[in-house]
Amino acid sequence: MATSALWRKISTVFPRTGADALNERVRRNLVRTLYTQPSSLAIGAFNGIAASTIAAYVSGSELLALGAIILSVIAVIRVGAAYALSAEEDGPSTNLLELTYEIGAFTYALALGSIAALTLVIQSPAAVEVLMIANATCYGVGICARNAGRPTIALGQLFLTCGPIFLAALYIGSLPFIALAATLFLLFPAMASITMNLFRELRNSIREAERNAELAETMRLLARTDVVTGLTNRAGLNHELVEQLMALPEGRRAALFWVDLDRFKEVNDLLGHAVGDRLLRQIARRLGEITPENAIVARFGGDEFIVFCEVETRQEAERIASEVHAEIMRPVRIDGDRMEVRASLGIAVLPEDGDDADKLMQSADLALYHAKSNGRGQTCFFNESMSRDLIRRREIEAELRAAIQKDELSIFFQPIVDLATGKIRSFEALVRWFHPEKGELRPDEFIPVAEETGVIVTLGNWITAQAAKAAAQWPENVTIAVNLSPLQIHAPGAVLGIRNALREAGLPPHRLVLEITETVLLDESEATTFFIETLAADGVKFALDDFGTGYSSIGYINKFPFSKIKVDRSFVSGPGVGRKTQAIIHAVAEMGAQLDMEIVAEGLETIEQVQAVRDAGCTLGQGYYFSRAVPDYLAAMLLAQERDADDEDRMTA
Ligand code: C2E
Ligand code: CA
Ligand code: CA
């Protein structure tokens, strides 16, 4: 009754199978305590064997001799098993360990208790009785403390050693033995309470340690995981990359792909960060799906991802790259909106492009930089010349500031022609850099550097001033178009820079056209609106440049006072120009006519292209067919020729 209630309590406090993973691990650790220090078991076993053998010898009882033999056999097997079974992490199952221990412990306890009881029943010499009872009860109490980690076993052993003595004492029934039985009877609840307390302490401290270890592991994982996509983050990448590189067998190839989404900033700016994040998650999931099993897929930050995996050949790397492109380009649906994203890829291959993590990353980064400057949506493998390009870029960066002072920069002018009359209506100012050693540098090479370093603000003001000066010499009806970088517009005093240029040159504002691209408008900042509206109020005209390459949002055309739209040259002479692009130009031209805007077709190189864009409804044209960009004196000469031709026409008329 009291005992059975106690047993029930024990089993509820400590169920045999763990309720969850934590409990299971705690249980294993507790079971492990049974197996720690098997030497203490051996000492106990030796004690038991010695005592029972002496008892049998002194009393000369055959029964006791049989008991001593059985006890010895059990003891030897038990100690052997404890040494043989390892309780390490990958050792036998927890249940097997516990069961093995239980069988040994219970049979041994029962044997020892029974031998002690037997000495009483057969009325052995008093010294033998004392020896065996002391041995059995000491063992029972000692083992109870030792095995507190498994209270069922601990108390079971106590019960099996003392139980038979208790019964034997009752059976004899003399007063001292009744007192002995009573002592043993009280011993049990006392030991049960001590054992349970010990057990609880032990379990709680093991649990605490487990929880701390679990928490530490979670924190470690969190620190290495990107919260948006769930991929490995930059810190995790460094760690995993070094690990995988070390594990890679000698002579094996691997490739590092640096993936950068094109125009992701625009998605963020236009649709908000929440949509941007969802897009990133989708892309992350797709990357995970198509890359090989044990590839590293990480988010490096922003819109950049890194994939690292073993490859047999460069061709295999190429194949993976094209799969990555295909997956990223597959339209993404978010809230019913269909989005198309593209990416640029830089690839570095181990070992030729770098044999450690840092060098590989550096090479892939350079390759990516090239992929992006080749026009977006490209893949580039690293090659040595890229390092040279980087050096060249650094040189350009260093020399650009000095170039203005050294008079190495000049403005060229490309005519923009009226497609109906063939007359020059405007010139676009295009900057050129004549470098004393490097020769002529294209703006595509140094304008991005100027933008990155901020030099563009000084440079831009200088260009506008020079262009305005040249235009002031031209006939009244010819305008000058100047390209503006986003940074120039955001710079403090941007309006002032333009006004100063006009004033110093004495050029009326309506003869200046500022060409801006959609990227300028994307952030919809107050600075941009202020810049455009203030100058438009002065009379300055605005043209939307490179139309068709970005979002081509009609919203911007509506919101800002553009007087011209310049259709990008890829619509005129790019690959795949055909009926479709014709139709697009046509639609844009029609819109231009409706909104009283002129449509400029860029990049006209042949008479066929000129005819096609004219038929589609463009009013102005620009391109090598008419003229390349020329120095100011040649621009003036072209205008003079036109005037002479006009004069002649008038004379003959
Ligand atoms: P953009 O504004 O689209 O300028 C037109 C570019 O197309 C010029 O290249 C021009 O030389 C080229 N082009 C003109 N006709 C043809 C043609 O028939 N066929 C081909 N294939 N190309 C043609 P450029 O001068 O190399 O300028 C490149 C870009 O650099 C410009 O593109 C513009 O975005 C930027 N840029 C040039 N000058 C300046 C400047 O003064 N300030 C700023 N911020 N950017 C500039
Ligand atoms: Ca332009
Ligand atoms: Ca353009």
C-alpha cells in the first residue's frame, strides 16, 4: 500500500520512455550514471563474494556454499557486462543498457539478501549472521545512493537485499529480530525519500545542462542564419566554406557562384521591402532546390547569394549557372503580381581561380563585376585579365579628379535630327576623356567610377557649363541635351549648378534639355521632384533617356514634365529587333503624339532603321547614320553647312 503508492509515484516522476527529445537525452544521461565507475561495482562484487564464501566456509553449510557460488557467478557476469557495455553516445540503446543493468542488479541483490536471510534461518554462528546482515544491508543502502539516478533500480535493490532478511527476522520472531525487522521496515521509506531527493537534484541539473547546451546550439545556428530567407548568412558562409574546403579531397574541383539579382533595388523601392523580402525567399527556395545535395547556398547580403558545390568540369559549372539563371528568371508571383527577375553571375573555380576561401570569393566577385558591366543577366567565369581590369579601374579612379584640371576631358556633340526634314534640332553632349597614356576612354568606363566616387558632381557641373557655352554659339532654334546622373540631382545645390552654367554661358533655359533615366525617378525623393519642378518652371526641358530598358513606367511620364522620350537603341539595332519592337516603338510614338512629346529613336545606323522608326511615328533620330559625336568646332561646322544649304534653297526658290 504505502510501498505500491511509492512505486507509482516513482514511475510518474520518472517514466521509462522519455516524453520528448529533451527527456530522452536526460534519461540517457541518467542511465549513464549507472555505468560510470564500474570499478565501484567490482569492489562491491568482490566484497559480496568474499563475505558469502567466508560465511559458507565458517558455517560449513552446503546451502550457503551453493548461495556463494550463485552470487559469484552473477557478480562476475555483472561486472563483466558493465565493463563491456559502453554508455557512450553511439553505444547500445538506452533501454538495452537499463535492462541489462536491472537484471544484474536485481538478481545480485536478491542473491545477497537471500544468503543473509539464510544465515538467520539455518542459525549459523552469530559472527556469520552479523557478517552477512551487515554486508547485505550496507550494500543495499550504499547501492541506493550510488544508483539514485535510476530510483526504480536503487530502491528495487534495497528492497531485494533487505526484504529476505526482514522476512527471516519475522520468521524467527524473537524480540531482537522483531526489532531488526522493524528497523529494516523503517529503513525503506527513509532511503526512498533520500533517494528521490537525490534523484530530483541529479535530474534537474542534467536537464539544466541539456537545456543550456540546446540554447547555445540554437544561438549558434541563429547567428549563422539569415532571418529573411533562412539560408546561411555571411558569417555562416565563411565558416561552412572553410569547412567544406578542408574536407574536399585533393585534386577535386569545386565552383563558387556569386549571384546578384539585377535591379532588385527597384523592386524594393517600388513595391516595398515586404515584397522584396518575399521575392528573396522565393529565389532562396529555388536556389536550394536546383543546387546539388550538399552544396552551400548562402545569402551574402542584400540581393546577393553564394552557391558553392563540387563540380567535375567547368562545363558542369556552366550547366549549373544556366539552371540558376533559368530558375531565377521563372516569373515569381506575389499577391497575384507577376514579377520577372534576372541575375548576374560570377563564377570562380577551385583550384585554378583560388585555393582558399578568400581568394575564391575575390575571384568570383571580380567575375560578377564583369558580368554586370557586360550588361545584366550575364554569367562570367573569372580570368586573370579581370584583376588587371580592376587595377585599371583603380587607376581611373585616382586620375579622374586630376583629369579635369589637366584639360584631358572634352565634350563631344552628337546631332539629333528631325526625321521629317533632316535638319539638326539638337545636340547631345557626350563626354570624352583623352588620356595621355591610355588613349581615348569611353564614358561607360569612367562615368560609373565617377558616380561611385562622387566626382560626378564636379564633373557634371563642368560638363553642363561647357555644353551650355558651346550651345550659346549656335542658332536660336538648336538645343543642347546634357546627361545627368542620379547623384548629381541629389547633390546639394544641384539646381544652382545648372542655373550658374546657363547664366555664365548666357543660354536661355528653354534651350537646355536634361536627359535623365528612370533610375533617377525610382526613389521618388523630394530632392528629385524639387529639382525637376524648379528647373522646369525656369523653362529647362527634360527628356526621359534609355526608355524601354528599365521599368518603362507610364506613371513617370505622367508625373513629370518630359518633353522628349528617347527610345533606347536596343529597340532599334539590338538583337531580336523585329515586328514586336516595331509595335512597341509605334505605341510609344503614338503616346508621344497624344501627350505632345517628341519621340527620339537612338542608335540609328542604317537608312532602313531610319525609315522604320519614322514609319513607326518617331519624330527625331540620333545615331551614326547621321553623325557620330564630334568636337564643338565640327558641330558648329555642321550647323553652318545646314545654314548655307538653307540659304541656297532660298536663293533658288
Ligand atoms: P546615352 O545617353 O544613351 O548616350 C548615347 C550613347 O550611344 C553614346 O555613347 C553614343 O556615342 C552612342 N551612340 C550614338 N549613336 C549610336 C549608334 O548609331 N550606334 C551605337 N552603337 N551607339 C551610338 P557614349 O558617348 O559612349 O556614352 C555612353 C553613355 O555614357 C551615355 O549613354 C550616357 O549614359 C553616359 N554619358 C555620356 N556622356 C555623359 C555625361 O556627360 N554625363 C553623364 N552623366 N553621362 C554621360
Ligand atoms: Ca543620353
Ligand atoms: Ca540613351
